[in-house]
Amino acid sequence: MAHTVQCIKLGHQAEGLEKPPFKGEFGQRIYDNVSAQAWREWLEHSKMLINEYRLDLTSESGQKLWMNECEKFFFGEGSSAPAEFRPEG
């Protein structure tokens, strides 16, 4: 049976993730409150952040910024694009 959550991002019941995306308390919080659809939306948004901020996710500072934006995306005021971001198309 699929794991369902009351998705904090979408505002309704939806299929949850198969497992926590990270170890620890934050990963469990996402597992308990974020749907698989909202997680896919975060991954797309985070690609833009990685490219625009030129994040090196192998560095501690890059990981910290990425995780802070993830927390804001789901549990805070939302994560937004840098001011200079211009989508293609």
C-alpha cells in the first residue's frame, strides 16, 4: 500500500515518498509531510538553483545553501530564483 501524506506544499492528501530523501530529522520531516509530486517540483526548482548559484554540492557551503533552500521551499516562505534569473524561452 502506498504511503500517503497531507502534503504541506500542495495542501491535500497525495502519495508520499517511498523513503526519506535524507538521513536524520529533516529527511523524516520531508517523508512525513511532502508528497512525491511536490518532491519532484523541488528537484526541478533545485536544478535552477544549482545552475544559477553555480552550487558545488560536494562542498559544505553548497550543501548548506541547497538544504536551506529546500527547507524554505517546503516549510518556510518559499524558495525563489535569484534576482538575475531569466528563464529560457
